[in-house]
Amino acid sequence: MYIIKETTKTVTYSGVIIIGLGITVIIFHAIFRELFSGNSANNIYSKASDRCIKNEKVILSLGQPIRAYGEENSRGRRHHTNYLEYSKDGINYLRMKFFLKGSRKKATVHLEMKENEKKNYEYRYLFVQVDEYPYTTIVLEDNRVETVTSSKPVNDELLLT
């Protein structure tokens, strides 16, 4: 009877340890995928903000140094960037908006990415809108023409919201 009791206790403890290790692996996988995956919103934001900050036209318009940040709340704290993942006609898209602040002016960055056949995101558009006079738009990349057929008119208002 003593051997059965000890065996049951050992199996129970082993099961709890295995379940705990499984949950830990799942959590680390999710964190790794979000922070280090090329398709994560965080990684896309980092690459897009670096690209904007290094662009000569953006530097001339905003002044150096340039900082990128997400939405501000009422206390002035800056949160993560807003992004929207959606699917249209079986193709995944990611749309994002974040902000730049230079020594002279502020700007809003808009981007949209489209998933290709290899499951990697490619830019549909990336542009910077200067928020102060003179209001200008600096287009870093615009591939929307390639994805729109001639029979469907482009509604820019819908693309930028």
C-alpha cells in the first residue's frame, strides 16, 4: 500500500511540473514572437520609425533630434502605438499610426503593410504628415497603385483612416 501511495504522489508531482513547464514554454514563445518576430507590431514600429528618422526630408522638416512615440494620455505619458490588424480577401494587413517630434515641428506617421505569399509584411504605404504650418506630406513609400485594379477607384479618405 505504501508503494502505491508514493508512486501516486510522484506521478502527481511530475504531472504538475510538466504542466508548469509547458505553460512557461508557451508564455516565453508568445513573448519572443511579439518582441523579436519580424512581423510583430513592435518590430514594424521600430523599423518604420528608424526609416522616418533617417529620411533627409523628414529631418529638414522637423529638425534634429527626432523622437518617435505612440499615443499620449491625459497625463502626458506616451503609450504604445495604435495598430489594427485586419484581413481582406484572405490577405492580412496591418495599419499603424505613430508620432514624430523634432526640434522645430511635430508630425504624424501613417503606414499600412500587406502580407505577401511568404507570410512577410511589405509596405503598401508609409508617409509622414507634418502637423504644423506649412502642412506637408512626405511620402517615403507608396505601393497602393500596384494593388488596386483599374476598375476600382481609390478612395484616399478610406485608406488614411
